[in-house]
Amino acid sequence: MAGGTPDTGDGMIEEINIVPLVDIVLVLLIIFMLTANFLDQQAIRINLPAAAAGDGAVPGTFSIVIDESDRLYLNGAPATPEAITAELAKTGGGPAQATVLIQGDRRASHGRVTEVMGLLKANGVTRFGINLDPGVQPVPSAPPQGEPPP
């Protein structure tokens, strides 16, 4: 019989051809890979500043992102300082129980980052952190004037 499948004479196929199954699995894999690529492109792009050491993100925290144009995002959605205050007030146990992760773009103004930190402190948030990119070496600071460089 053509195709290499054994035939017992009664028309029953005794082996299963897995080639079509492998083809379908590979097509599904390609679809998932393409979909994951499109999901990644919808994220807010920020360029984190460098740090010599840093910890990973803590799950279950609020995330405040400050992009290069000083726009605020709360948990991925555009926000205003008033919206952040309202969301912190909804936290179970009050703002003192909230943990906030601030992610400021390297080109965001320092004033905007400190404004957000002041907003958090004014609302009673005592646990917050700044997200850094630990994989990038920080730029060494300039030596004080009058001292020779190392």
C-alpha cells in the first residue's frame, strides 16, 4: 500500500501518522510567538537609570511610571496626581499599607520624580522604592573640584 502504512486486509489503519500533529503544533507555536511580540509592543517604554545594585520588583505593589515627557501612569494606565491619591485611599488598611514602585525614565525631570515621592509621603505611604536597571553600570560622578581624577 502507498504511504508505508501497514494494511491488515480489512481496511483498518494500525498506525497513527504524527506528521500532521507536529505541523499543527508548530503553527500554534508561531502564532503564540507573534502574539507575544505584539503584546510587548503595547508596553510603556521607559529607559531606567543605572544602579550598582538593585532588587527585583515586589509583587502586589502599585506601579507609578514617569515617562520621558513627565507623564504619569498608575499600573499602566495614564493618571493624574489626584487619581493616584484616590487609588491610594482605596488601599485596604489605608495608604500606610501600600507599597509603591516608582519607575522614572532616565530623561524624566528630577523635579517630577521628587514631586511624586512627596505626593506619596503626603498621603501616608511609607513603603516605596525606585526601580533601577541593575544590568547597566552607573556613570561615575565627577571628582570634586580641586581633586585629581583617580
